[in-house]
Amino acid sequence: MNCSDTICAISTPAGIGGVALLRLSGPEAKTLAESVLTTPKGHRMTLQPHKAKFAQLHHQGALLDEVVATWFEAPHSYTGEEVVEISCHGSMYIQQTMLQLFMEQGARLAEPGEFTLRAFLNGRLNLSQAEAVADLIDAQSSSAHQLAISQLRGGYAHKLEQMRQQLVDLSALMELELDFSDEDVQFANREQLKALLAALQNEVTVLIDSFQLGNALKQGIPIAILGRPNAGKSSLLNALVHEDRAIVSPIPGTTRDTLEETLTIQGITFRFIDTAGLRSSDDPIEQQGIDRATMAARRAAIVLYVATCEDQDIAQQINTLKENIDLTEKQLIVVLNKSDIATPPSVSLPDTNIVALSARTGQGLDELLDRLVTNYKTNRSQRDVILTNARHLEALHHVDEALKQVSEGLAQEMPTDLVTIDMRDALYHLGTITGQVTNDEILGTIFSRFCIGK
Ligand SMILES: Nc1nc2c(ncn2[C@@H]2O[C@H](COP(=O)(O)OP(=O)(O)OP(=O)(O)O)[C@@H](O)[C@H]2O)c(=O)[nH]1
Ligand SMILES: [Mg+2]
């Protein structure tokens, strides 16, 4: 990985815009910028640290554009290197000519994510924070944004650092004994060690458990709409997204394949999945649809079970549902549809949200949305940090495994040097998250996700 040269890229999206931003980073960034730019009076440009300067840019003897250039003196820049940012008018022609000019002067076109990679290599960000930058750029809802910010500067970043520190302390306690292993002494108080270890294992487990929620928030919370044929599932989906997305008909068994639509409410993205009505069917295609419905329900975080206000056997329907789908890790909301043609029956289902509504008139729909948002907020507030990154999840599973070995080693009073090996293993895997331990392959995979110019 070559970080000794000066890279350049357009950091704003490809295409025409009011302004575009060209970014240079590397030892020659300032010199290159000064060699290409002039003052408005045509004199040589001298950039000053952290000051925006109005400048002109000439190409083949003619004025190309009037720009604003800012020099961020190393190490006080995003990458930790000399950085110059030049804002120009957002014409494709100006952008491309300017890039070409800098490349003719010796700058190299940056790879995707190379600015952030350099920030990581120069210690401006750890690896998990660098990944958060990509998530932050990708964030399309307030909840996804919140998660990315927490990973960049907030609770998640602190939690990882705290856990690493605890592990380092634990290791240090044990390694100390190894230095004196000939003398057969135990410096570290075993009970204290075990307690520290148990606390750490608990934190790792909590973090691992939060992944499901984190992933749901990032991608949109999956909500499966289930129910018998004709209950009005497709009508409900259409009403929720204000669009005739799914075919609705009085013929039971209309929906065959699952159909998904997203909706962002109060900054939270939900993925509603309409499914085939549940019943026993001889039609192999309908049966496939029903199997898909069951699969969708298994993957969902929330099940919206749609029955109608006319149904007399709601409790029984819910029992059948629970027999077929394990709802322990999910949230169940029972919708009593068609409240425009019948009075909602009184059903008592312990620990279950029930909402009566009419997909046809829209009455009661807001209450359903309120329920979804409130439930999300309660769920979210129970966790201070949330894991969203699959790479981190895998690493934490390894950490968990290694800590279990340590714990068993301590319980069985194994020699300290053996237990220490597992401890180092835990530290190693935790280090792959924050980047204390890394290799070119990991970095290549992570930074290729980025856009050019970031
Ligand atoms: N009166 C009334 N009719 C409704 C309401 N919601 C749906 N319907 C009607 O119920 C029938 C079935 O609606 P769908 O939305 O296709 O039902 P579904 O649950 O998707 O049915 P399948 O796809 O066959 O499983 C249609 O004739 C709808 O017009 C409602 O709130 N009130
Ligand atoms: Mg349908």
C-alpha cells in the first residue's frame, strides 16, 4: 500500500451540480495546488493553513474557473496528511480538466476510500470508525444515521475501546505471572480475574445480541404481514405505502409471491412484506407461496397478523400461528381489519398488541404506525450500543469463543501460560474490529466499499 504519493479525486457526486469539490492529499498537496492556482490578480498563490482562499485556475492560457481553495496543514486534516480542498463550479468539464491538470503535475487518482484509508493508517480514525464513515454516507434514515454516528464517535466506539482496555488489563495481570513462572506464584487474584472475565463476556454477548436489531435498523425493520386468505393483507400493504402495489381481490388466494415495500416513518425505515394467505392448499403454486410466507415470518422482526373484525376465532388463529412460527424473539401485532363493516370483537390475548383498523378507509392506520414507532423506541432505548456490522459480529463471535476457553481454563486451574494463549486470541480478534490487527486483505475489502473521493 503506497501512501507516500499525493492523491486527488472529485469528492462530490459524479454529475453536474452548483459546486464540486476536488480533494488532494499527500506530501505534495500544497505545492501542487500552489503551482496550479493563481491569485485573482494573476500572482503566485500562497496558501495559508486552515484559511479559504479565493483563486483562479488557468488551463492552456485561458481562465478555466474561479475557485475557493483551503489548505489543511498536516496533521490537522481528515487524512492526517497535507490536504487541499478546492471548490469549483460543478460543470463536468471543469471537474475533469482540473483533475487532469493535477494528474499532469504528478498527483495520482485516488482509489475508492483511499482518503479514509490514509486517515486510518495515520491514526486519525480506527478501523471501525473508518467503516462508520461509509455507513454514514449510506445512511438514508435517521435511525441508520444515528447508528453510524454512534460507531464513528459515540457509544459504540467508546464501548469497543473500553472492552479492549479491559482485555489488555486482564492479559497484563496474567502475563505478569508468566514472567515469574519458575517461582510458581499466582499474582493475579483468581476470583477477581473470574469476575472481570464474566463482566466482559456479558458485554460481548449483549453486543452480539444487538446485531439483529442493528441490522434491521440499517436495512429497514422487516415486518411480515400474515393472515388467512382475504383478510386484507395486500390491502393493508397498499394503504400503508399509499400505492396500489399489491393485487387485491375478493378471491381468496390472490397473493402468491411475497412482495416487499419500504416506508420511513419518523426517521425509522420499516420493510413491510405482504405474503400469501395461510391455509392448507392443494395448489402446488399456492403452497409454495404459503411456504414463502412462513419463511418471511421467520426472518421478520415483527409479525403483523391480519384477521378481520368479522372473525369469531381470533384466539384460535393466533394459537395456530404460534404453533407454526416461533414468535419468542419477535413482536406480534394483531390487526383486526375491516372495521368499516363490523365492530371489532373483544379478544383478550396476553402481551399482544391489538389494533382495529380499516385498510379500505384508512381509519386506525395511524394508530398502527404509532404502535410500530413506539415499540421501536422502547426496544432501542433498552440498548445503549448496537452492533450493525457483520464483520464485527464475526470477530465478536471469535472473541466470545476465546473468552469461553479462558473461563474454562481458569475454572479447571489450567497453567497460566495456556490460559494466556486464549486471552491473546480474544485480544487479537477484538483488534481486528478496531484495526490494531489488520492485513491488506481486510483493508482491501473494507475500503473498496467506499466511493471515490472519500
Ligand atoms: N370492507 C372492507 N373490505 C376490505 C378491507 N380490506 C380489504 N378488503 C377487501 O377484502 C378482499 C380481500 O383483500 P386482499 O387485500 O386481497 O386480501 P389478502 O389478505 O391479501 O388476500 P390473499 O392475497 O388472497 O391472501 C378484497 O375484496 C378487499 O377489497 C377493509 O378494510 N374493509
Ligand atoms: Mg393478498
